[in-house]
Amino acid sequence: MTQTLLIAPRFCGPPGSGNGGYVCGRIAAYLGGPVQVTLRRPAPLATPLSVERDGQGPVRVLDGGTLVAEGIGLAGDLTLGLPDPVSIAEARAAGTRCRLRVHPDQHPFPGCFVCGPDRPPADGLHILVGPVAGQELSADVWYPDAALAEPGGHVRPEFVWAALDCAGGIGALEDIAVGSPYLLGRMTARQLAPVTAGQPHVVVGWRLAQDGRKVMAGSALFTGTGQAVGVAHATWIRLDRSEVLRPRLPAAETPFNLVYEVRP
């Protein structure tokens, strides 16, 4: 089976490529249930990508003959170790303390659809988690826009993945990412219940572990009453100068783009 996946320019992360969580969420839709997606290279924008799957096997996404991502179904319980909910008031206060909100000039990808400070108010998700007082996690409040929802008012799953992506990354990297670009390498997520547009939600992120260039992050999405509606684990990769290879678009259009390969 071969289908086509197209990432619209609005849903960018680093310039010229899709936001990692959004891309993973789009790929997860071909599988259903808890899914693990490994990003081998940034997904280019406005480019038809081939989605291949043989029977019930893994999903492979290709840009021509180049492997972009792979997705597989998983049966593990991602809710083990889930932190207690954070209140709306605590999350709102924590969000104001996010380093990238206080110092937007330090954001490596200020145009990111999910966490970019340069996005217009009604365009991006504007999720910037900051440290919660007295806890080893970060949080922010998110009001999902109705434009992100299906006709029934529930937010589409790819936007839930996107919210969990940047929240986990910022929460895990809050004190170590200054001057070092990190990108999502692998993400496993599960939506536990519908996410209702227009209602306040709390997004939290935290560090699970660190191993050299890899930082493992956890993230979760709660309703305003404390019900967990989404959870994710992710691996973030620190990029070295040797991995900043070439822009996909002319330099005049995108001053900075990362092309990399992630190996398990």
C-alpha cells in the first residue's frame, strides 16, 4: 500500500521542515493506537512524501528514495510514572517562567508552529512550558483553538502529538539547551481521551534521562480538572556542526535548516 503525505508550510518546526510532533502524529494516523515514530531526516514542507506499508507491518515515509521516518505500533503502558496533575493556576504561572518566553532571542527555531515566539497569536500553539515551583517538571496552559478540531469539537490527534512534542522537549532541555540545537529523533505517544477545543488544558514536560547527545523526555496533557488525555515519551538529539549540512531551500528563503540522520 502506498499513499501520499504532504506537510503544509504552516506546520513547520525548524525552517523548511515539519514540526516533529506534528509529523509523527500524521504518521501515527496510519497505524492507530500507541505508536512509536522514528524521524530519520526532517520532513520537507509542501513536498509529496510516499507512505508505504506492507500488510500490518511498519509504516515507512520516503522523500523520493530517501527514508524520512518509520512508524510502528506499540503495546507498552506509557502512563507508568505519570506525574500528578498541575493546576491551571500553577501551569499559567510556570509558563511565564519559561526561559524561551522570557528570552525569545534564545529560541533556536522561533517560527516553530508549536512553541515559536514569532508566530502570530492565532497561528501557532504558543506552548512554552516553564518550571513548576517545587517540582521537577515544567508546565503551561493551552487553549486549543477550534480551527484545530474536527466537526465534533475534538482536537485532531496530530495537534495533540504536536503539543506533547515541544512540551516534552522544552521541559527536558530547560537547563541544558542554551546554544545547542536539539531536534526530535523518536516519539511514542498515546491519546487517552478526546481533547476538547476551547477548553483549558495543562501541558507538562519533564526529563526522563540523559545519555550523551540524547535526552529522553516525558510529556502529558491534562484537562483543567486533572484528567490525563495524552502522554508521550520522546528522544531528543543534540546536533553538532557537522550535521548542519545544507539548506533545502535557497538561502534567501530559509537562513538556517538542519539535515541530519538519527540512528537507534
